[in-house]
Amino acid sequence: MKLTFLGADHEVTGSMHLLEACGKTILVDCGMEQGQDVYENAPMPVKYSDVDYILLTHAHIDHAGMIPYAYKFGFHGEVICTDATKDLSNIMLRDSAHIQMSDAEQKNRKGQRAGKPAVVPIYDLNDAAGVLEHFRGVGYGERVELADGLSIRFIDAGHLLGSASIEIFIREGDVQKKIVFSGDIGNDDKPLIRNPEYIREADYVVMESTYGNRLHGDVYDHVSDLARIIQETLDRRGNVVLPAFAVGRTQELLYLIRHIKQDGLVKGHDGFPVYVDSPLAVEATAVFHENLKDCFDEETRALVEQGINPITFPNLHLSVTADESKAINFDMEPKVIISAAGMCDAGRIRHHLKHNLWRSECSVVFAGYQAVGTLGRVLLDGEDTVKLFGEEIKVRAHIEMMKDMSSHADQAGLLNWIDHFSPRPARIFLTHGTDESMPVLAELIQERVGRAAEAPYSGSSFDLATNAWIRLEAPIPLRGAPEPKTKGKKEKRRKDSAYDSLLAAYEKLRVAVEANKSGTNKDLAAFTSQLENLYTKWT
């Protein structure tokens, strides 16, 4: 019973763990690293051809993106996931392969003129198509036997359509252990999909920590917020441009717009047109349609039972071809345009920005996190000019941000998830987080759950049978990793970090208040006096 940490250790992408038990070799996720890379990952300690199963928590590329690569280098076992994840992987892995091939082709065009050797894509469409034949979809809550003494079960994680935490039950001789991989834990009360399900028992938990040092803040009325933006923009005779991730966020926005249209929240623009301009988003929307009853929350299922499709409405246009995409910007009727990519770093959205950013009557609305260095982040930071397709574009459009649409649980959500385990796990391992988020969450878990949460580096191995480390690796910083672009925002980031620390301290204080519920009157009076003094000092 050995667990080896390979990917997303002190990083937030590239999730991968190797489990060896009951004579089987299993990968839990096989993700691609995206964005800024911080540490060197340990090499695979086994050949891909020796892997019997890949258990996939969900279809996002940072969890699934290297599965075709594993196939290319010999993996021919089963990929087991939920039915919806299987459907989404069918489009996302093909799209990823297309990107790898396009990137290689572009580099080779430039490299050939410079006399450089040809670049080979990480994998191609044949690899993606080949491994998709090995996918096996199962239902939530279904116990699946992998071998004698080894079984698994998928539990809804509430992060993305089909996303799951995975329970793994192991029995070797007289030793029985259960390990839970959280996958990405979802945010509560998201449109369409259910809230995360809670798991009650485990010996070991491998848990994500993306927002371990952050609270999302107040709950926002996204329907009213988006209705206001659409109303004001259409009144100005402008377009609303929504950069959105093709899978998940696009469908959430369609759900919100259906509400807006149904309830007549935009006045004077009856039947305003909405365009989804992304082939991947169009395919993903079809997958959402096919899984309406199996994965959606009670409110959404109630609509389906009434014969109402929750993510479609009159005057919705799905653009697939390049000609259909170009035609959107030659139609002068005010409209809503949803297009990928969500951070504006690639895709058709850049063409829509070129045609709309310079128009003061238009709005560009961000509905998701914008990473440092992306065009989306540049626009949010207030740049007045950007370059698109070699042309300087003046930013006159209204730049808006829909707050708190994250699909990840925040610090409070993560603590609530781990707090449902009773009895407490023997060990809690933190992954899928940063050097900033992990220590804060680990300290709070210690206080809330009474267990030390550990954050191993890539290459570390743990013996599940004896509850002991086999090998603990030290961090290996990535050589030549570029510093993130600051654009003069260092002071702002320092303030943001300080405020995150303040929020973490606030969470600790809340925990302390709850812990003293049964305290003596004298102790509670003293605690109250201290809190009132703090309030008086800082307000």
C-alpha cells in the first residue's frame, strides 16, 4: 500500500498521484501543468505501460491533460471516471491535442527559418482518440471492484459537471485502509450543479488547498448584477462581451441569462440576442444538455421536470464556424457575446475584444479569475491601451468584474469539508495549493480537526499500511523559472497578501468563538470584552 506524490505538490496544476495496492498500479489524475511552474516534478517511478488504471476526478486539463501522453508511452489500461466526465473528456482531450499540434506547427514554421530542429507535439489527435477508447464511465455512488481487496466509489465534488472525490477501499491480508482523494472541491450554491457531498470516514485524505488562505467574501446576486450590466450596455447601443471558460463558466452564464430573460429583468430590449462563439463551448453545452437529470441540483432538475431547458432560451445563437464567428462583429444590433478563452490569452475572444474594446458604449465583463500576465488581468488592472494582432487598441469600453464566481471552495468551504470526517483521518495531505495557501490552511485544520495537515513535495512516498513515510523529498525549484510580470503592482499584491492574512486570522477567531460555546460565564465575559476592545480600536 504505497502512495507517491507526483504532481500539484506545492503547485496548483498538474495533479497526479501514484497508488500501488493489491497488485495494481493506479494513477489518480494525470494532469498537465499550466501557467507558472514553480518546482521540478519527480519522474514517474514506473512505466506508463505498467499502470493498470487511471482514476480521473474531473475533466479539467490540469487533472486530465496528460492522459493522451500516458497512452502515447504505453498506457493501455482503463480510465475510470463519472459518466459526465467521460463525455467532457471526449471533447476536452481532443481540443488539447489540437492545441499541442497547432503550437508545434507554429514553432516549426519559425524554427525552420532559423535552422532549428523540428518540434514534436506532446501528443496528437491519434493519441487522444486512442486513449478515449479506454474510458469507462460510472455513476456517482456506484461501488466499482478493481481487484480482489480493491474497490472505488465516486462522490460528487460540486466543482464541475461530473467532478468527483474518490473513495478507495483497500484490503491486503489483515490490513484494511480507506483513502479519499478530494479532487477539486466546489463552491456552494453554484448555478446548475449540486453542492459538494461530504464524506464521513477515511484513514487518509489527500485534499486540495487552492484557496486555503482566502475567503470569497459576501454572497453576490449574480443575476441582478449581470442584468444591470446588460441593461446599461444595451441602452448605450453597445455589446456585452463576456470572456468565459468554455466548460463550466459558459453554461453558468447561460443559466443566469435564461433567468434574466424569463423574469424580464432587462427592459426595452425584448429578445436581445446572445451568441456563444466557441466550438468547444458549443460541444460542452451539448454535454450539459445530455446530463441534465444526473448531475444537476434540485432547482435545475425541477426546471427539467417542467420541460424547461435551464441553459437555452429564444434568440440564443451557437457559432461554430469561422464565418459564423466573423459575422457577429458585422451585425450592428446590440448583443451579448460569450466567447473563449476566459483569460483572453487565446481564442476567438481576442477578435471580439479588437472590435469592441475601443467603443465606449460596450462592456467587457469578466466572470472568472484572471491570472497575472494574461490580457484579462491587464484589462482589469486598468491599462488604457492593449495590443491585439499587432494593432494598438484604445480601451474605452466599460470593464466589469462579476465577483465570487469561483468554482473552488474557499477557506471556509475547505474547512467545512474536512470537518465532516468523523472519526478524524489518521493523516491529511494537502496538495493543489501554493506555498502561501497551504501553511495557512494546515494551521486552521490543526485547530479545527485536531490533526496536523502535511504538504509533501513531489517524489515523496508514504506507506499506507504502516502509517509512515517511506521517503520525504525536499523541494527542487524549477531552473530558470521566470518571475511573474508585475506591471508596477507589487505594492498592491503586498496589501492583498496582508489582507488575506487578516482574513485568515479572522477565521481563527471565529473558530475560537465557536470552541468557547460551553465556557464559563466569567471566561465568556472576558473574551467578549477583548473582542469589543478590538472592535473599538479598529473601527
